[in-house]
Amino acid sequence: MHTHQTAPTQFVDAKGIRFAYRRFGKAGGVPLVFNQHFIGTMDYWDPAVTDGLAKEREVILFNNVGVSSTSGEVPTTLEEMGANAVAFIRALGLTKVDVLGFSIGGFVAQEITLQAPDLVRRLVLVGTGPRGGQGMATLTPEAQRIFGATYDPPEELWLSVHFTQSKASQAEGREFLNRFRLRAQNRDPEANEIVAPAQIEAIGKWGAQREGSYDYLKRIRQPTLVVNGSTDVIVYTVNSFILQQNLPNAQLILYPDSNHGSMYQYPELFVTHLSTFLAG
């Protein structure tokens, strides 16, 4: 059976786009579709999370339009990103999925659920927030500082994005980077320089506060698990609470001494919590 390291990159056509994806894990049930964070590729997921979940269910990773090995240009609205993700899922012939979204992928996951409610059984929102959430109209000051700095090697950026500055959290971050590098063969190409500006423009439109920003959440009836770190500086933790308070059927988990990538700091615990939720 394939794993995070060995699953081949496959392609499917939808809406004139050639979507790159990987499928692995225990087939037969409702697959779990992963939506990735800002400038991330399929190789940016943590194998401890994907392989941990793949023991019990099929996992589907993909790159949305214009990112890495998927063709096209990155749209500048979340609505389009969501529509593209729906087209990808339907192109695989799937009629029911669970959807996980991390960071900007959490915005996309909400759009998938709004646009194709019949398609989504359960929803998982990690390190993310609602439309017009707090501090979401632009990259947070912390995010601007973190993404504006230089790192050697470059992937050490993620030690600041995903983990707190505590000794314990940084140690877990180093373990994550070791796992992050595990897939040596057939890695995804890095996102090109066009991806970040387009994604930032889309985030700005989504994050702009307006009257009744959270009203749309009432339309998401699916059981939802909201997960974050206690001190997320990329999408402020309060936004996870706002999601839980406004979604009709949501539960919230906040992990201690953790930042944006809480599921990478506590991968075994996250897999246990998520497996329980998806089996519920």
C-alpha cells in the first residue's frame, strides 16, 4: 500500500485544468481531501498526519489551480478556488468526501462546503478563520515579519510559521522538518513567484470585514471540527473561536503552546482527535 513517501503523483482533467494529486490509504470509505496552506504543495503536508490518517481511510492530496504541478493560473478569489476544488473532486468521480482545510485551505474548504453541500459529509478547519475575521484583511504583522525574513535553509521559515518560539515547540518543529524532507523522490516543484501575490490578493478579499461577515456560516450544517494552536500568529486563534461560535454544528480544539501548525506539533494527538471526529 502506498504512503505519503511513495504515492505517485497522478493527474486528472477538469475545467481545462490538469490537476495534480496523490491518493493513498485504506480505500472503501469516505475519502478525506486535504486543502493546503499559503504557497504550500503536496509535499508540505506532514507524513505523521497523512500516514496516520491513511491507516483508517483514503487520503487525497492535491494542488489547486496554478500551484506547483497543477496547470493554470492561481485565481484571486476564494470563490474561484473553491469552485476549482469542487471540479477536481467531481472529476475523480467522488460523490461524498470529508474535507480538511489548513489556513487559506480552510477558506477553500468552507467555499467547497458552501458551493457543493451535497458533496461534503464532514468538515475540518485547521489554523483558519471566517470571512472578515479578526486581523484577516491583510497578512498579520507577525506573518509579514516572518515571511519577509530570509532563512537558510529556506524551509526553516516553517519553524516560525507553524511553531511558537518556546524550546519545546521549536524541538517539535525540527522533528516536523525531518519528516517534511522524508519524501526524496518525485517531490512537487516549489510554487512559482506568481502564486504568493495571487493568494495574498484572494486572502485580502476574503478577510475584509463587512457587515454580517459571519452570517454565511449558518449555511454550513455539516459537523465541523475546528483546530488551532493556543497562539496562532498567522490566523489569530480568536478566529477559530469565531468559527465555532457561528457554525451550527462545530466543536473546537486548541492545543497548548502552539502556533499556526498545531497539528504538526501534536501529530499523534491530532490524528486521534480527527479519527474520532470522522468516525462519529
